[in-house]
Amino acid sequence: MRGAVFFFIWVIGIAGAAFALGVTGSRLRRARSPISSTHVRGRILRNPEEVTATLSTHSPEQSLQLGRFRFPGRIASGHFAFVGTTGSGKTMMQRLLMQSVLPQIGRGRGVRALIYDAKQDLLSILAGMKLSCPIRLLHPLDARASAWDMASDITSPASALQVASILIPRSDRDTNPFFTNAARHLLYGVLLFCVERAPRRWSLRQVLLILRDAELLKRTLENCEHTSHLTQYCAHEGTFQNILSTLLTLTSPYEIIAAAWDKAGKFVSLRRWLEDESILVLGNDEANRVAMDTMNRLIFQRLSELILGQSEVSAPDPRQTWLFLDEVREMGRLEGLSRLLTKGRSKGVAAVLGFQDVAGLHSVYGKDVAEEILGQCNSKVLLRLNSPGTAKWASQLFGTREVLERSKSQNRSRSCRNFGFDSSASSGEAVSSGITRREVVLESEFLDLPEPNPDDGLDAYFLNPITGGFRDHLSGDWIGRNLIPADPRMPDLMPRPESDQYLRPWCEEDAALFGLSETHVFLSNVKR
């Protein structure tokens, strides 16, 4: 009896549910569509027409070319960064800027430029511009190059110590730093001896030859009151030989450069160059990369010290020193670059940095210094990127904006009764609004920029204090009309003969210059 009751209740429940479903059923649909979007605050990505209107109010004199637009020359002191992956058009955009800068050199305005020839294609490009100013090449292995007049620029104990620290740098991987430190100390001693005994007349060749010869090295240290204390490294023969071995290992890569400079018939002093109006080209050589990069860093370091030692620019002295450093990461860590970007503004420095991704700069300078360097570049040109991390950094540069969005929602519902035989529909609209934050440029937009080609041209994003951010397209036709082609008749490299890579042996003239001739040493000992 009880089971029958439960069965009856169960049947009634099933029937009731079926009746409910049959009697009443409903479906709800919502459709939302935007009505308007109003900018509230934050950066707006401008279009080319707005950029043209903004720049039309500025004087075209001494203007600088960034993409298709001419910007006032005053933005130069804010420095530039060109960022893009291989084949993105980064070098092309820098060439357009060069075309507006380099013709100013040699016109009595106190303008000069240092350019790093990262791809070894610069000389033909400069020849195509038909410039009237002198071009001085500091590529040791090019037959046309000048030698760096180190003796005229390294004239004090402080600068000698800087040379020793760069040529024999400290290494975190050195398990026994004593021998490296001792080698650096001896190199400093020889440089100090040369500065003291033959000011403005010594050469890198003579420094390396002294380091080669143990007896000559000892005599050098003994015959100068400022270096005699370093003879303690020579007291124990076994230790001295180990130090000497380390010293020769670390300095031998520079022998090729010293030998080539010894054969050069022309010299360039950085001090005199800063008083001149010319272009100085730093070379690059894949076969001798370590020595070349180190020497370039040494030249840059000394140049930055000389620049920061100058007085501030003024109306009577409106000098300007441009630094074009494409693929700046390849140069290695340029000590003083961040300081030069910061303090060099008042000295007339205008730096142009080119690199492929932010991670590369972080690996060379460390995150904090790299971000400081990037922050000093007020004008940025961002081309096609391959690195998601760099794309995120680029998107953050443009920031976010707040927009007031109004949207309309449509609600539609349908009710069914009696198993669908009786139905009804209803609808309604509602308007809502709210402030939403949106990225000005998405990360993916930098990654999805099309690859440049001669037919379609290239696209790039620009960011600077005058116009703010904008995107522009440079058509292939426009580039063909405005980019000055390289001169194919000018070779980018004229190699020196291999015989120029051997150091000329020590001779009596060298000994006489430093007072190390046998006769002079004998007389000095007699006087003692």
C-alpha cells in the first residue's frame, strides 16, 4: 500500500513537470552595439594630416627629417631611438635623418658627427650624399683610414688609467683575478711612463712592444719615479712570468690595430676633432671583432669625457655634436653613454641610437641603465618588431587612454504555452554608458606591421614631444624620390695589405724617444 502511494506521487511529479514545460517556456536574447566613443583623457594617436598641421607652424630652417615629416631642429638635444627588427627599415629611416643633418657640417655652424659603421656600408652612402665636409675614417684595417692620435688625447694619469681599464677589463668569470689585475696595473704603468717621458709623441705600437719584452718592461718601470713601485711585480721570477703571460694574452689582439696605425700617414686627435667640422667614422670588422669593438669603446669613452669637459653651448658658440650609433648593442657596453645622454644636452650632444630589441640592451647594460638610456631618447621611431617583450614595451610607451563609451542593448524574449501552440514575444532597448581604459596601440600592432619592400614601402609609429604619437606610411614611390642612393663607385672597404698587420720591431729611435737607449741608461746609472 505504501509503495503504491509513493508510485502515485512520483507519477504526479513527472506529469507536473511536463505540464510546466509545455505550458510555459521562454528564451531571452540580448544584443549590444556601440553608439559612440568619446575621448576623455590620455594620448591620442594622431593621423598624418594632424601632424602636418602641427608642424606647419614651425620654421623649416635647420629642420630634421623623421619619416615624411620635417621637425624643428630643437628636438635634436632630446636624442633619438630607432627600434626595429632586421629588415624593418630602421637603417633607412636613420639615413633620412642623416640627409638632413650631415649637409650642415662644414658651413661654419660648429656641427660635426661621429657615425658607427655597423654594417660596413656607410662610405658609399656618404659618397652618394655628395657632402662638402671632410670624412675621417678610423677603421684601422682600411687603407684610407687615419690613425687615432692617442698621445694627443691620453695626457694624464686619469686618462691612462681609463685606457688600461678598457683594454684589460674586469671579468666576473675570472677565478683568479690577481694576474689580470696585475697585468692591468703594468699596462697602466707603461702608459703613465709614455705620457710622462714622451708627451704627445708616443704610440700604441711602442706601448705593446714594451709589454712584449720582460727586460725592457723592467727598465721602463725602473726609469720613472711614478712607476718604480710597480717593479715589485718583477721580484719573484715565477710570478712575474705568469703575470707577463696573462698580459701578453690580453693585449695581443690589439697588435694588429697598433701595426696598422703605425703604417697610416694621417692622424686624428679627438681634441682637435671637437674643434673641427667633419665626420668621424668608426669601423667594424667581423674577423677582428673583439679588438675593434674594444678600441671603438675606448675612443667613445675618451670622446665622451672630452665633450663633457667642454663649456655649455651659447649663442656665440652654437656647436652641435651628432652621434649616430646604429646597432648600438653590437658595440658592447659604452661606459658613460647614459651620462653623456643626460649631461651632454647642454654641451650640444645629439645622439641617435638604433637597436633591434629592448632585451638586447638589457643584456649589455643591465635593466636599470638600459631603461635610463631609453628614457633619455625623447623621439622614438618604432618599426616592425619580432620580440613580444619589445612590443609590450613599445605599447606601454604610447600608454592608455580613457574613453566614454555609450552602447545600446536590445533585449528580446519569447514565451511559449501549451507545448508551443500558444506563444508570445516581447522586446526592449536600454542605453548605457561608462568610462573604459584602452591601449592606444596594441602590442600585436607592432608585431603585425608589414615587411617593407620597394613596391609597398614601410609603416612606422612615431613618438615625440611636438606631435605626440602617430602612425605613418612611407610609400615605395616616396622613398625612391627622397632616399639618396649610395654611390656604387665608392668601395666601403679598401683592405690594407696583410703585411701592415705586423708590428714594426723596437728600434733605437724608440729607445731614444723614451730615454731608454743603452747610452742613456748607462749615464743615468752613473749619476745615481
